[in-house]
Amino acid sequence: MNNQELIDKLKEEHILSREEFAQLISTYTPEDKAYAQETAQKIAQKHFGSRIFFRGIIEFTNFCKNDCYYCGIRKSNSECSRYRMSLEDILNCCANAYDWGFRTFVLQSGEDPYYTDEKMLEIIKAIHAAYPDCAITLSIGEKEHDSYQAFFEAGANRYLLRHETATKEHYNALHPAEMSFEHRMKCLEDLKSIGYQTGCGAMIGAPFQTVQTLAEDMYYMASFKPQMIGMGPFIPHHQTPFSQYAHGSVDLTIFLLSLCRIMLPTVLLPATTALGSLDTDGRKAGVLAGCNVIMPNVSPFTNRKKYTLYDNKAISGEDGGEELQVLQKHMEEIGYTLYCAKGDYFSIS
Ligand code: SAH
């Protein structure tokens, strides 16, 4: 089958074999990319119209006990200036974000043992009580089943945990020995079975990634059927072991985002900050390729600069409100509009 026939097949069957994904990834032409983008855009338009959901990210701590080789807030980065936000700081962020129109708060962080389950429950319950009309998304890394269950019962609705790579050997090349591929995958299974709207995903162009590992990622996502996918380019951070590696390709990221939309028609798919950081028009290109979510940062300005997973992170405006205005303008330039809603996942099957 040629590539455009494979794209049609993906649209019909929502899965391809690993070999077929590998063919698409290794041989797609600009015409194939345009075809995928057009197909993906039509699907997104059908389900979401020209509306883009926006979620407010609160990066509440950049302490991390892990040492992922790619990440700027890894514990071995002694030059990272660390901070933690109090419950009050976090609620202040939510209050501002709510006024700006945000109806989803994304709590993202390093894996910081200071925030015990007890402290997390206090934070989740406080946000849930103050904003019962909003969704709470967690992106705080790997925990055990019972912790995830308790957070869910306290009011958390969604959980983002990128699988990073669906190939064990590749996972081990990106993470130190203390971290395990099996545990990360188990976390994703637990999250989904508990009832979270669950997001997985990978960095495009991460060191040691190959056509085969990417095909495995696509195959895994087609099988796991996440409700959200977080997928952006890898960007090196100068104080990590991967500082000398090249950043991932914007072109390939856009192509794969289109395939994700075609594969999972109603998936919540953000045009990521990393995409916007490599290319000022990156998030627009993402939306035109089928993305339907953007996730501006609503953390206090001083913290936003310290939460650097990679170099040259895009920050626009003085605060989340100004950033939202900039993004609204960008969206209008391509005929889209930001839409104030909780924006839960819905299934069409
Ligand atoms: N600690 C949490 C969430 C924070 S990191 C967790 O482990 O889930 C959120 C995501 O940022 C990671 O999953 C990773 O895919 C991405 N990321 C980290 N370093 C990056 C880099 N150098 N370039 C691009 N994306 C990166």
C-alpha cells in the first residue's frame, strides 16, 4: 500500500501494524504530510469545530527525585534554582486562571517527596471545593495504585503521564537504572482502570529514537487508546547528559500529531509548549494538523523561568492572562478561537 492508502486505512481501522507505521514514518513525503494534515483537520473540525480548549498549567514544584537524562529539573542539575508553592500560592494561581477563563487546572511538577499523598489530597480537595465546575489534571509522575485512587476520589479527573517510549531498551537509555519501564506502563494501566481521562505520549526526536521505536509508540497508543496525548519535540537542556543532542524535528512532530488525530478521532491533543518553543508558529501548525488543546502556563512569573525542562522555553506575556491573549490572537489568525469550557473527553463509539 502507498502512504496515502495507509493513512486512509488508519482512518478506517484506527490502527496499523508496526511495519505500516514504520513505513509511514520513514518514507512520508511533503504530499503525504499535507494529506494527513488535511484528513486530521477535517476530523478535528467535525468533532470540535474551530474551538480550541485551553488548560492552565501550574508548575507547583521543580524539585525532583528522578534523574531522567533529558530533563532540566533532574535531581543532578545543581544549577537549577528550586522552588515549592504553598497551598495558598496554588489557590491564588487557580483564582487568577479562573478569572481569565480557565476551566481546567493542570498541576504539574517534578517528583517531589515533600508533597506527600496527604499534602496532595489537601491541595486537590481545596481546588475541587473552590472550583467544582473545573477539571483537575495531575501530571506529577509515577505513584502507586492506591495513591492514584485516593487522588481520583478527592476530585482529580485527568492524569498526564507520558510513556516516553514504548520500547524497554529505549526507555533504559533515557532513564537511570532506578526507573523502570514496567512500572511506568503499569501506572498508565492503573490510571485508566481507575477512571482517569489518561494521557500518554512521547518526545519526538529523543536521543536513540529510531523508526522502529516510534512505530512502537504509535502502535502502543493505538492499542492503549488514551483520552489525551502529549507529544512534542525533544529539546536539549544545557545542564543534562543530553545537552549535545539535536532537537527533534518540527516537521515529523506535526506529521505524527496528524496521525494521532486520525487514529483517535476525539483524543484531547495539545499543541505543546515545546512545539511553540522551537518554532513561533509551531502551535498554529499543530492546530492545523488536528490539535485541539493548548496549555498556557498560569504559574507565577518568577517560577515559570525556573521550571525549565529544556532550553529556550516559550514564555509570552507577563502572566497567564497575557499569554492567553497572545495565543487567542494566534488562533484567530488561522480561523480558530479559544473556547472557555471544561472540555472533557467524549467517546464516539
Ligand atoms: N515529572 C512528571 C511531569 C513533568 S515532565 C512526569 O514524569 O510525568 C513533563 C514532560 O516533559 C515529560 O513527560 C517529558 O516528555 C517532557 N520533557 C522533559 N524534558 C524534555 C525535553 N528536554 N524536551 C522536551 N520535552 C521534555
